[in-house]
Amino acid sequence: MSTMLNELPEIARPVFKRYLSELETFYPAAKEHTEISVGREGIIYVRVPWPEDDETLIKLSEHMAEIETEILLESGQHFMLLPTREL
């Protein structure tokens, strides 16, 4: 995780730790398989392995959208989950 943290603006690091904790708790397949990038507009894109089934994908997307909204409202930091088949 320390390598990922170095890619983030310092102000985003504490909330990213919270985001990653929520993500890995809800979707253990994300552990050790998460990549991040920061868009020009300041959005932090979080790439994780594509879930095995559609139901898991939907639940993961809904859960993390709630977390993303909470973090955005509390801190102003915008995260976006991007499940991908190519990690």
C-alpha cells in the first residue's frame, strides 16, 4: 500500500486508507491486486480485479458507491471504482 500512497496527493492519503479498508473488507479479491491512478480532474481511480459473477459485481459497485459518496461529502475527495479484467 505504501507505493500506492506515494502516488496520491498528501491530502487524499488518510481517506484512501479508509477507502481501501472498506474495499478489501467487502471484496477480499482486491487485496494485493489494486491499482490506482489520479486523473487530471483530481478523481482517484481504483482498479480491482473483475468479480467472478454479476451479482458480486453489482453488490461491490453499490457498496463502494455508498462509500465513495460518504468520502466525497466528508472530505471532498472523489474516488471511482473501476473493476477491470486486465490487471
